[in-house]
Amino acid sequence: MNNIIYSGDSFVWGEGLELYIDTPYWKSQREVYNEWVDDSESGGLLYKQTPESIKFREENRFAGLIEKKLGLKSIVRKDNGGDWHSSRLLIEENLSLDTKYIIHFFTSIDRNFLHSDINCNCDFCKIDRPKPFNVYVDYVHKVINNEPIDEWTQSRIDYLEKYEGIPKFNFQKMLEWEKQGDIITYVDFIFHPHRQRNLEYHIEQLKKYQKTAKLYLIDSWCNSTSFDHIRNNSYIESLLVPLKGYDGNYYKYYEEWECTFPHKRIDKEFPNTKNEHPTLIQHQYLADSILEHIEKDTTEINPIPYIKNIF
């Protein structure tokens, strides 16, 4: 059966759509804290799933809506969430001559490992393979709050400085950057070369997938990823799906698009949930935008079998 692969994160997976089920239970859940996993007694949406909620989510996320319209099987991660590597892995494990389209929804560029090789055993990646941005932000937080730096964190910070050229925390420089934004602005600047390297590798892989299936891209919901790495990248820009906004206009960039809706995210429609994911109507508009773009795209490819990379 022909299929479409949808790669990305929880925005693709459909987190939060359960909250639109019109039953007494799910209506009541619109009034309580409902991120996927939380510290409440209930534990979050993860622990509230039922066959009913799973079916509703899979049928009403944009992948499910497109499947219903085109009759092409939708391939989406089984688990919620996702990073750049898991997106490629999903594609590589499922890409075949049966794949007609790949819809790749960019997540945050901070969700990258230091090295793209899944088998990397360097001193930073070995054992637990952390994500460098998370390590560095945690390190800065500890420095600012005068907390002790544990041996594991220090070893990773030392590695980043020695081999990746990422400097240790400088309080004075952070203060200078804070005038322009906040501490994340400072960390963003430090990590820009690393992020760009990961982006270039990611693009190399996307180009390989294009030999087998039609590839369409959706801009990242993460503003810094969109502004600093996606916009003005000619390759990515050429493949971005124009998204039809609630105002009837079309937008390449996700932030501009989502701001046209009565509710930007679920937490704006149901504030007590704190669930910052696309609303039910946004999934419908995403599906319509992709369907319209596929219909208009008349370019052809001559698919060849994809040979899986060994990371």
C-alpha cells in the first residue's frame, strides 16, 4: 500500500487533540493541567490514554485527515515527541518505493545530538548521549545559582570547550547579551556554529530521500530555529509548504501562520491545560494546506530504492 511518512515531533503526533473529545471526562480535562507528562497526581496526558482517545487523535491529526482524503497510509512515530535524529530514523526505516511523499515538520534545532553518528562513542556522547544545548543550559543555571557542578556535567562542558570551541560560561558576556534578550540569546549565539553544522548534515540526508519520494517541508514552530536557520536557506525555502491561515492568506513561516487563528495553541483555547500544541482546527488547516500543495505540484521524480545510511 502506498504511504506518506510524516516526520517531526509532538506537533505531528497530535498531542493534546484528546482534549477536543466531547465526552464529560474529556470536557473536564480541559479545566486541569494537561501536558503530556507532569508532576501532578495524574501524571499528565500520557497516563490518561484510552482506545477512544488514541483513535480520535490518530484520525484528527493532519496525517490522519490526509490519509482519509487520499487513501495513502500515514506513517507517524508510535511514541510522542521527536528530535532531528528520530525524524531521519523514521524516514530511513520506512522509506521504500511505496512511499509517495515525505512531510517533514522541523522541530527545534536544539533537539540535536552533538554528533550525527548514532554509534558515536566520544567522551561526550558515550553511555547516555546527551543533547549539548540541554547540558549547557543546565550548567549555566548552576553557575548563576552558585550550585556545585557535578563531575558528569563538568566533563561534558570541558569536552565542548576543547573539541567544539564552545566556551565556558562568562557572566559578563551573558550580561551583555541579556540586554538584547535573555540568557537563551547568549547560549544561542554560542551554539550557532554547531547548529549550522547539524543543519547542513540534515539537509544532506533530506536530499538523499528526495531520490525516492516527493519531499515537502513545514517550518519549525521554534522561533529561533525558524529565524536563524530555516529562513533564507534556499534549499529549505524551496520546499516549504504554503500554509493557509485562518484569514485565507498563505504563510511559509509557522509563527506567522499560527497567529492568524482565534487560538494560537491549545493552551490559548483551554488555558488551564498549559498544553502548547496545535488546536483541532489548526490540524485541519495543515491537512488542507498539504493536500492543496500536493494537488498543485506537478513535478515528477523517478524513484529509486533508498539505501539506508549507517550513522
